[in-house]
Amino acid sequence: MDVSTWFADTQHLLGVGFVQHALLAAALLGVLSGVLAPLIVVRQMSFSVHGTAELALMGASAALLFGLNVGVGAVVGSVLAAILLAVLGLKQQDSVVGVILSFGLGLSVLFIHLYPGRSSTAFSLLTGQIVGVSSASLWILTAVTVLVVSVMIIWWRPILFASADPVLAQASGVNVRLIAVGFAVLVGLSASQSVQIVGALLVMALLIVPGASAVQVTSNPLKAVFLSMLFAEVAAAGGLILSLAPGLPVSVFVTTISFVIYLVCRLIGWLRGRDAQRDEDALRRRQLHG
């Protein structure tokens, strides 16, 4: 496929109603995941996100099997995972995540195996299928985005304090356990929505990589959030647009764009660190010879 054909096909598909719905869903998910990603990185919850995604997959596959709304099923499963991780994993985070991940994945395999419908529908829960997002799922995504962003605005200072220094935060009277549970629920809600775009296997591309990229180029928490949102938007919406003409899975492009952004940010961070070290060495030499 040459560039002119790709551009013409993409332009045509962008005028189709369900593609516009998908693009809106990608934009909302970019905001949703971008707001949380930096704090997920700071709180070292990357593995927890993967475990939460597996229970979101369990809830979605159970809803698919019993003819319920897949989005609602994913929300229920992910919130359940978030609460279990927050309550059981305070001191043994890695082992608890492993237990919950394997439990959720095992039930997901069972539900998908029992599903009597098309296998491609069930498979899309693993790899994502944003062009199949229904109006009901879009409304759920909108509600979750508004809820998560609102809570983050209201709770920003205590969440940031508890994430950066939980010991000092607890000594200062901050309810660290409540914040851990609340933040885990927000992550669970976000993971449940990410499953519909990149699938349960690649949720980390939106909930971790944008935040990991942002912290490479800035140490300012607010700047990290805005950069993370920008990176997530570029990956989600850009991945969708690039996938339209060739008809390939959206997740392939979302993960590739996210990875490229991360490499560029790592390079920028390395160059800044080298320049800072060079300036420090020059200042030290001047002091020695002064």
C-alpha cells in the first residue's frame, strides 16, 4: 500500500460513524490513563496493573459468556482486583499480585472456552478491538474518565504525598491505607477501560509507558502528568488512525508508538544528565584551580 492510497483510505474511514466513536474513545482513554500513569510509576505498581488487567479480563469474559455488558463486567472485575491488591498486598505485593493474576487468568481461559459465540469476539478481549466499542461502552468510558479525573484533582496533594514518601505522609496524619485502596480502585477502573482498546495483554502500554516516559524528562509532578496525557493521547489516537487503512490490530501501533516515545524520552533524559554532569565537573575544576 503506497502513501497516497493509505492517506485516502484513512481519510475515508475517519468519516465513518463507528470510527469516530472509536477515536473519541481513544481520546478519553488517553486522558484517563495519562492522569494515572506517572503515579503508577512512582508507586511502583507496574506489576499490579498487569494483575488488575487479568481480573478485568475475567470480568469481561464472564459478562460475554452470560450475555451482559462487557464494559460493566470489566469494571467489576478490575475493581475487585484493585481492592484485593490494596488490602492483601501491602507487605507482600509481588506474591499477592502473582496469586491474583493467575486466578484471574485461569477463570478467563475457562469463560472464553465456554463462550459459544465467535472466537474472534472473545479473542479481542486479549488483543483489543476499539472499533467495536459500543455506545454503552463509550458512555461507561466517559463516566469513568470524569470520575477518575475529578478524584485525582480533589485528592492530588495527599495522593502525591503518600506516593512520594508514604512513611512521612502517615506520620503527618495522612490515611495512607485509604489512599492506597482508593488509588488502586482508580487504577482498576482505568485498566477495565484499557482492555477494550489494547486488550488485557497490553494494558501496560497505556497505563505505564506514558508515565515512565514522562518521568525521564521532568521531575515536576504536574508536568509529568500533562506530558503523560500527551504521550497517551498520541499513542492511543495515533495508533487507531495508523491501523485503519491496513486493517491491522490497533494494539500493534499503540504499543509501537508508546515504545518509540519512551526511547526518545530516555535519550533526552540521558543527554540532559550528561550535560548536567559536564557542568558539575567544570564547576568543580574551577573551584580546584581557583
